[in-house]
Amino acid sequence: MKKRQNLILAGAVAIFSLFSVALSAQCGTFDESPNGEDGLVAHQIYRDAVKAGDLAGAYENWETAYKIAPAANGSNYLHYADGRKILKDKFGKATDEAEKQTLVDRILKLYDEQVTCYGKNGQEAYLLGRKAYDVFYYYQQYVTGPDDVLQGMLEKTVKLAGNDIEDIILVPYATVVVNQFAAEKMDKAGARAAYDQLNAIADHNIANNAATAERFKQAKESMNGVFVRIERNIFDCAYFVNKLEPAYRQDADNIKVIENTIRELKRQGCEASEPLLAELEGKYAAWAQKENASRVATFEANNPASIAKKLYDQGDHAGAIAKYQEAADAETNPEKKAGYMFSIASIQGRKLKKYSKARSTALAAAKMRPNWGRPYMLIGDLYASSARSCGSDWNQRLAVLAAIAKYSHARSIDPSVADEAGNKIGKYAASKPEKKDGFMQGIKAGDTAKVGCWIGETVRVSFK
């Protein structure tokens, strides 16, 4: 028994010794190497090249310096950081996939080695975040199971750094969460927790870090734009009632607060029987009745738009357009003006088939009222309805892609048209080009193509 214990102990010592040797080699310095002087010379030469912007010329001497002393002098990490910069430059110029894979493996390994040798000096979270950023934006195709890998790196980054993470990892983390949820590798609770955690970090930095507040604002907006893809799946009515009610109670007579809260609760699937929603809709109905009575009285006083509606109902489309234009010219409220312009665009496109004019007018309306999806829905409808007159089958299908792009844009900026846009995107998905047609045109998914006929837009090609 004692002999066996001694053997086990000896084995453990041997394994620890091997690990120590490996770690020592990985973190070796100039002083520890018999070729330290050569390494210092190579270090200085390659550093001069890097400073001069000659990354290609720096490679050979960096390689020499790195092999002799990976950790340089033991107090800086230039061989790892410079190495990544130099290898990234080589990656950008490489054309052979095998070479690219080798370069990516080395770049990621340099992150790992720097974490091992210098990570305990407060760099580990930063390096993990930067490594995840590189993988997400540049190297996913060179990593097996990128979402799984990224999830591990990003979770550890946030665990280590907390509020001190960089703003650049918010969008990658959100995207990974969305992808993992969609792949059923993350449940609702996990997705919600990530959403709450990342938003809390962003809010903390916006409120407490003036130097990065603006970057975090932009990153938060982009991140939550990613989460929109799954928010209806991960949040239920009760969650949003608890979230939105406190803000409503603080400003309970503000109609904008009431309207926005109603819209959000309905969007999240709350039924009419939900007490908070019933209360809000009762208030809104009372306000709307009073407001409508006032508006009707003013509106009917020889209002050009009122006359325009009557002319439209009578079939006088040209006359209706003239009156809507008169109303728009006199209007100073941008939203109302946009509404009149949209009415003109609708008549021009749907009734008079003046598609180009209708599009121009719709875009003018959209410019007056930001984040309004209805003009883009109209343009999408015009593209879709006129697709069959766009020449060849290929051009007809490109026209459908142009329509889908407009529906997608409308949905991305305006929740009130999201359901309608989604239905239309689904409806026309079957009319997308087929891969074989793209092959005949020399076009693959993700390429751009010019739509013929009156549409004249460039679209990014996707197939059925």
C-alpha cells in the first residue's frame, strides 16, 4: 500500500512538474533564455517596424523574439499584443483557408497565453472580452461551435468584470443569447437574466461613466435591437406589468405614458381582462372621446383634409391629392403633415399607379415623422404589387426582395406595424429567387443586385 501511495505521489509530482515546465516556457522571459540577447535585438527591430506601420516587415523578428521569450521582460505583454496585431495583418492578406485557420489558432492562443502570464494583473476580463469580440466579428467560421465558445467567454468576462466590461461586447453577447435561445440551448430564464444583466451594466455606465456613456447608449440601443428578435418569447404579460406599472403610476395622467404602456402591454400578449390594461384603456377611451370631439369641431371647419377625404370617397382622386397637398402646405405639425403626405402617396400608388411619385412622396412623409413604418409598408406593397411587370422572372423576384426589405425596415422602426410586416414577409418569402437562379446569374446569397424596372434599387440577395 505504501509503495502504491509513493507511486501515486511521484506521478502527481511529475504531472505538476510538466505543467510547471509548460507554464514556464509559455511565460518565458529574456533573462530566462540562453538566447536572451538575440531576443532583445529581434524585439527592438520588430518594435521599430510596428511603430512605422510595417506589420508585414515586423513578422520575422517578432517570431524570433516571441519564441525566445514569449513574455518579453516579464513586465510587459507586447509579444502577445503585437503578435495578434501582426498575425491579424497576415490574416487579412491571406487567401488560403488552411493558412487562415492556422493564423486564427495562433491569434486566439496568444490571448490565452497572455491571460495565463498576465491575466492576474487585472487583464483577464479585458482579454476574454477582446478575444470574444474577435471571434464574433472575424473568426466564427474558424471556430467549432462558435456560439457555445462565445457564450463561455462572454459569461466569464461579465462574471470577472461586472460593470467594467467594454461596450463592444454588448451586441456580441446579445446575439449569442438570441442564437442560443433559438437553438434551444438556453431557456427563457437564462435569456431574461442575460437581458437584465447586460441592460443593468449599460445603464450603470451611462449614468456613472461620462467617458463611455455615449458609447454605452449606442451599444445598448443596438443590443436591445438584437433582443427584439426573442423578447416576445422570453417575456410574458406579468413581467411587463411589473416592469411598466411603476413608471405609469408616477405620471398616471400623461396620455403618452398611457398610450405607450397600452401598446407595450398589448404587444406582450396581455389580455383585455388584465386589470392594469383595462384601467389604462378606460382612461385612454375617455381622453380619446374628449380629444376627438375637439378635433372634429376644428377639423370640419373647411379643413382641406376633410374636403380631400370627401373627394376621395367620391372617386375624384386628383382633386383629393390637390386638397391633401393644400392641407400639408398649411400644416406646421410634422406628424400631421406626414399623414397628409402619406395619403397623397397612397392615392398616387394604389389608385393612380404612379409608382415613382408615390415612393418619393412616401419617403418625404417618412422623413417628417421618424420611426414611422407605414410609408415603408406602402413602398413594400407597391414593389410587391408591381413585381410581375418588372421584366424577367429573375427581376420579378428581385422586386420581391426589395418589397421584403421595406417590410423588414418598417418592422424594425415601428412596433405598430410589426405584425402586419411579419405577415407580408412570410407571404412573399415563397417568391424569393431560388439558388439555382442565382447560380445562373453568378450571384450567391449576400451579394447585391440591382432591381430593374421603376424600382431601381440595389438589394441584398437571399434565396428561398
